[in-house]
Amino acid sequence: MTLLQIDGLSVRFRLRDAVVQAVTDLTLSVRPGELLAVVGESGCGKSVLAHALFGLLPRNAEVTGRALMGEVDVLRCGEKRLAREIRGRRLGLVPQSPATALTPVRTGRSLLAETLRAHRRDPGLADTVAADAGLDAHALDRYPFELSGGMAQRLVTALALASDPPLLIADEPTTGLDRPLVDHTLDLLRRRCDNGGAVLLITHDLAAAERVADTVAVMYASRIVEHRPAPDVFAAPAHPYTAALLDALPDRAFTPIPGHPPMLTALPPGCAFAARCPRADTACASRPGGPVACHHPLVSEAVA
Amino acid sequence: MSLTATGIRAGYRGHSVLDDVSLSIGAGETVGLRGPSGSGKSTLVRVLALLHTPDAGHVSLDGDRIDGARHRVPADVRTRIAVLFQSPRAAADPRLSLADLIAEPLRALRRPREHVAGRVAELADRAGLTADLLTRRPHAVSDGQLQRACLARSLAHEPRYLLCDEATTMLDASTQALVATVITEQQQRTGMGVLLVSHDPALLARRADRTEDLPTPPASVR
Ligand SMILES: Nc1ncnc2c1ncn2[C@@H]1O[C@H](COP(=O)(O)OP(=O)(O)OP(=O)(O)O)[C@@H](O)[C@H]1O
Ligand code: SF4
Ligand SMILES: [Mg+2]
């Protein structure tokens, strides 16, 4: 059984003089109880993936593929049905930019109470839901501009939890939190999965992914290049890009991957990582396929 | 030469956030600042950046005591300090293309047009932004791309001090390392002093010459 089955999802943005290929031919599934972490370099398409599922893409976006939640294809079902049946009810979103996601003229308590009411829950639960997200009840009486970045982050998390959706997409939900609060948030997400829910966690924080994820999908230049059980990815990364990303951690080599990711307006026909890859050779001019998208993976068993 | 806050008391709507806090950033130095959520790190950054007037205490910049904040401070004094905020979406003007965003401080200083164009291209490249991104406006780039445009903008006019408020928390490891490299290079070239607000012990251990702590706030404001 799966909660979400994504098949061949692609998202393109049409600009005046170019087309941005933000997500390419992405296939993923999330089952109840699973915590799937999506990691990858800035700009590789993680938030666009989340926005596509939640129906938040701008008008110049072109979406192909399917994303099934039960019978409903959330990419095709239309705004009305998304609003009525999907958003909040079956799918929650913690957005990446809390500062801009919050209505400036309303206190946290009033936003939270409204969301609870909209989902037929007791608005008096506001304090409890906030506490679950690690936010003290006192902070709910402030306006968004009076909140610290970390408090605003916990408030948008609380808002997404208020409707108690079976599948939660959390886009960088630990930004600006101190260590104890990061752990609190991660434990909260893990607990949701242990209670039968599921979480798609978008994060730059590889240590966080290692701590709570069951599976990890690594994205590079709009594609998933490696999708494996979390312990395997961290113990023995198979894709050279994954290995390079792990090496960039401040408690490892702290060296950036040389060069830049390719422009999504002019993706190369072969492997998109070739220009930066130490293992690249002539074979890499054609596009690699498989669970590890690489012609020369670091761990060969992973390909089988 | 230093950017120094002395005996700062500051807060909002009656509740006090900082009480008698002092901090100094020397030229060329990288100072880490940590403290639990709600301890007033961002407020201290705003005071140091001359964006928030403290209720008591004062800021001095390279030996000169500064009174007031914002437009009460002359532009050529204010621009000696640059800030990189946690949320680029809230900090960037949504009407400007990334190229204009980076160029704005240079134009404000009336630098010649060719100089501005060259400098924008150079800074964007250092920040890892490919050419296709520069004509786009903030809504059409990712958060990390926008943050790197803000970084390029903050370095454009070669500030004496750069204050980074959790500025790389939303970046992946490789981009974080790239931003660190760009800032360190500029520091070595111009002697810029840097304040690094972060919760990440590994990052602070890696980059800060010394790290200061803000005390835990009363539980009610966490
Ligand atoms: N409205 C848009 N029009 C054109 N291009 C866009 C638009 N929105 C996003 N993009 C591009 O799509 C790509 C993917 O963006 P996305 O926001 O998903 O990145 P991300 O992986 O979430 O990055 P980050 O880690 O920095 O948040 C980026 O290269 C971005 O520039
Ligand atoms: S396919 Fe080739 S270039 Fe791409 S990651 Fe594998 S070895 Fe490197
Ligand atoms: Mg994003």
C-alpha cells in the first residue's frame, strides 16, 4: 500500500527566453509509516516538487506525470478538489519560508484556531498543537513580525499539524532552530510515522536525515540520482554526487563541490554531474538510468 | 578598528530581550554568536547593523560612537555594515531581478555603469549563480539561490563588517561551504570583520576565531 505514488513527474517553467527544467521524470512512492528524506543542492528542484504536489505552482509552470493519493491524481484534480479533499486533509505542507507564509495582521493563536476550526477540531487545542511543535503558548499571542525566525518556523509547523494530515511534506522545517528544538522537531516527525502517518522531509541537513529517515532520495539538477534506505546511503553512498555532498559537511572536509550545478535551462544530454565528477569518462555522455543514476557507481551492489 | 556594542538593553513592545549585552567584532576577525532560540541573537544583529535603537547602551564603529538608527545614521556610515538575514524572501525586493538586486548598493553609491555590470557578473559567479538566474525575479528562483544573490549584494560595496544571522541554515552542505569560502576570501582581501550567528557547532568550530554565548531567556519567550 502507498499513500502517495508519483510517476514520471516533470515540471517546466516557461520564461520569456528559456525553459527551466525544474523537476524531471521523477518517480517516488511513500508508504504509511515511512519517513522519506529528499536532499540535494540548492536549486535542484526540491521545493518545486513540494509545490507541485500541493498545487501551488505559478501559472507559467507545465506539469506532466501523475501523483496519486488513493484514486485522486493531485496534479490533475483541479483547485476545487485540492482545496476540499487534499490540502490539509490528506496532505499537509510546512513551507520553506515561514516569514512570508504567515499573515502579518493575525496572531499565531488566531491563525491556529482558524485552521483547527476549518478541520472540525477544537480551536481550544491551539496551545497543545503549538507545544507539540515546540512553541510556547505565550508566543501565540504575538504577531508574526514579533516572532524570532525560529519561532515563526515552529508556528508554521504547528499550522501544518493542526489538521493532522496522514502525509506531511516538511520543507526545511528545522531552519533557524537550536539543537534541542531541531531534535524536538525531528522526533515529532518520526513519531508521526511510527503512528502510521508518513513524512516527506526536504532538508539540507544530512545529519537530520541520517537520524530519522527510513529512505533517502538524493536530487541533482532536477532528477533523483540515488534512492535507497537511509543507512546504506550514509554508510556507503553509491552516486558520486552523494559522496561529494557528504564530504562538504562542516565536520567532514567542508569543501564545496567544484564548479556549479548546470543551468536548468540548458541541461546536458548525458549525466548532468559529469562536469564536476571525478569518475566521469566517455560513457557518461549518455544518460545513466537505474536506482543509482550513474555509469560508475561507488557501490556496485546498489545497482543490482 | 572594530564594530562594538556596549551595555545594550533592547526589546519590543515592553518585553526586554537583551539586558546589558556587549560584543565586539574586530577587523578581519570572525566571531561566532550562539544562544538558544529566543535569546535575542537577531535583535543584537539589528542593533549592531544600526537598524534598531537600543533602550540603553551604544554602538561604535571603528572608534566613532553612533547615535540613533536607520535613516538617522548617514548612508556612508550605515553601508560600512552589511547584513545577511535568515530569510531572503523577506529581505529581497520582489520587483527586482537578481542582477538589479546585486547592483542596487553600487548604483546607490553612483558607481559607473560598466563598473557595476562587471562587478555584478563577478560577484554572481563567486556566489555560484549561473547566468540564467540573473534576469529572473525572486519568485522564480529557489530560496538558496536568492540567499546567494543577497550574499553577492551584501559584498558588492565591500563593507567593513558583515553580520550573518543564521544566513546559511537553509543551504545544503556544498553551498554552505561555498558561501564560507566566498566570505573568507573577501575577508582576507579587505580585512572585513564577520559575525556569524549559528546553532551549528560544527560550523562555528570550523569558521569562528572565537564564539560568544547569549544567556538562556526566561522560558516564557522561547
Ligand atoms: N517560478 C519559477 N520560474 C522559473 N524558474 C523557477 C521558478 N521557481 C523555481 N524555479 C527554478 O527551479 C529550480 C528548482 O527550484 P526549487 O525552489 O525547487 O529549488 P530547491 O531545491 O528547493 O532549492 P533550495 O535548497 O535553495 O530551497 C531552481 O533552479 C529555480 O531557479
Ligand atoms: S554517470 Fe559518470 S559523470 Fe555521472 S556521476 Fe556517474 S561517473 Fe560521474
Ligand atoms: Mg527549497
